[in-house]
Amino acid sequence: MRLKPSRPRERASKPDGMQLGLGSYACAWAIGGVPGYPNPAQPLDAVGLIERAARLGLRLVQIADNLPLEQYSAVTLETIRAAAFENGVALELGTRGIAPAHLSRLVDLCAFFNSRLLRVVTDIHEHKPAPAEIVSVVREALGHLRAAGVTLAIENHDRLPVSTLADIMEQIADPAVGICLDTANSFGALEGPEIVINTLAPYVVNIHVKDFMIRRAAHMMGFAITGTPAGEGQLNIPSLLRQLQGSSRHPNAILELWPPPETDYAATVAKEERWCQSSVRYLRRFVPESYHEEQT
């Protein structure tokens, strides 16, 4: 079955301003697939994620690689698209890996869901591309991205320092490509939020708002970085959003969370949902609701 792009009546307009959205990595425990842990008895699926966002008063959801849409049947994809339309929720997609055929498939899925943004983590376990390869592959995809009206957002992850990511952006130099700025990932490259934000700000088209706390270990030898609900950690969220809200690229702010597990899986999932609720309440102080549907 060939997927058809969204019909005009299903198109949602994006205002020229920041929107607050729920990312599937804000609900990773409920979705399952967390390495080293069993799956929940009733995993949260993409439709459930959309409905959760709507209950939180959000009109934007980013479905990333922990809900790999490219593996779903055409019938399931139609069901997800219908759920998004019925709940008045716009979708952004996310994936891992930059193999050309894989990227092409995801851009087609963006057209199907009328997603204007595809966030990508360039690395997968089997392949960690060099910067030159990233530039080459993305340049080859530019025509498809432009034709579909999709912006590719390359996420800062553990491996590449932000100076390298900025250089990749300068080499590609195309409005169809930008950065998905994650506020915690670059600790893996020994870089904190200040240098990440200041270096990547000109290229940011999407934000993963992920708050955290850095604490010295109880034995005093080392530190631990753990997640917190938005507004309860050390991330300066007001400054982050103030700096990026004025960008001409109008990045959306997608909530992600890193809740440490409880001893009981059900308690972990319940904590994660509470964190979603409190984080949205906090972030609404800085990103008021502005989403609306086009009437056609």
C-alpha cells in the first residue's frame, strides 16, 4: 500500500513562534525498550502518546526512534495520522541513522504526516559517520527535503563536539537543514549547555528541553548527572528559551525527560507521567499556547 501525503484539510499551520511539544523520549519508560529493563505490560503507543499530549493541553508531538514509524504497517500509520488530526495535534518525526534509503523513507513519512521537521541522530550502533560523510549524505538529500517541505534537524549527541556540528552546518549551508539542540546530550562530549547553546544557536531549528541535576556521588569520588522535571534542575530554561525564541528559524521546544527508575516499573511509569505534567505546567510560563488549525 502506497502512503499518500496528508490531505489539505489535515494540514495544521505553524505560527511564527515557538510551540511547546511532547517528545516520545519524555515517555520512554511508558513506551518501553529501555536497555536492560523489561517492557511495561501495556506499552504506550503512538496514539496513546498523541492522546497524552492532548490531555496536557499540547498540540505538538515529536515521535522519535523509540516509536520507529518506518517499521509500522500502512494501516497503523493511517490510524496514527487520524488520531493526530482528531486531537488537533501536529507531528514532528525523529529517527536514527543517515543511510540514504532510510532518510528517504523518513522524509516520505514526514510528507504522509505533514511533518515539517525530521530530527535525526546521525549515529547508530553499526555506523558512526565521519563529518565529511554527514555533509555528503545530507547534501544528496536536499532536493527531497525541499520538495517535501521538510527541515532536517541534526541532533547534538554524545560523540561530536559542537564546533564540529557548527562546521557541518556551515558546509551544508542550506535552510532545509539545521540543528536539534538537546540541552543535556553534549555532556557525553565534555561540553555543557552554555557552550552548546552559544555555539549552535544560529543553526537551531528544534530544541529538546531536558532538565538535569549534577550531584557529587555519596562516596565523594565523582559526579552523577540525573534528570529532573523541567524547572527543578540546573538548566537555565528561561535564558535558553529567551535566547532562542527570537530566532528567525522559529524552533519548537520539545519536552524530553530522564527520570531515574524506581524499584517498581509501574512506579517508574507513574513518576514519569507526573514529571510530564509538572514540566508542562512550568514550561507554559515561557511558551504560551499558540497552535491553531487551518480552516479549509
